[in-house]
Amino acid sequence: MTGHGFRAMAFSRLNKMGWDGRAIERQLAHAEPNEVKGAYNYAAKYLDDRKRMKQAWADYIDALHAGAKVIGIKTNTA
């Protein structure tokens, strides 16, 4: 797993969980294209959604840890 691989996996999973892609992007540290606007508004953008999303992610990870159904990856052992 790489940093970018984790980012891609997290974005895909959060998106499937129903979270707004803009809030996911902001949480995963993608910068505002307008540098001046980004300097003043970066931290607050989608803040309430991001807080709820982070809690949902923590709950998801806790459920996996507690034994939620995990689908294994099949490998070729030929």
C-alpha cells in the first residue's frame, strides 16, 4: 500500500458510503485551485461534513476490526 493507494482506496470507499466528493477531496488535502481563496478558506471548507465523515470512517474501521464481513482477495496459485 502506498500513500496514493491509500488515498484512492479511501476516496472510493467514502464515495460509496455516500459522502460528497468535494468534502472527501478537501479532507484528503487536495488544495483549492485558487491559491488566494484557498489560503483564507481551506480549513473551514466543508468542516461539518468532514467531521461527520471522519467519525463515519472511524466507525467503519472499528466495525472491520470487530469482525465485520471482509471479502478476501482471490489469488492465482498456479
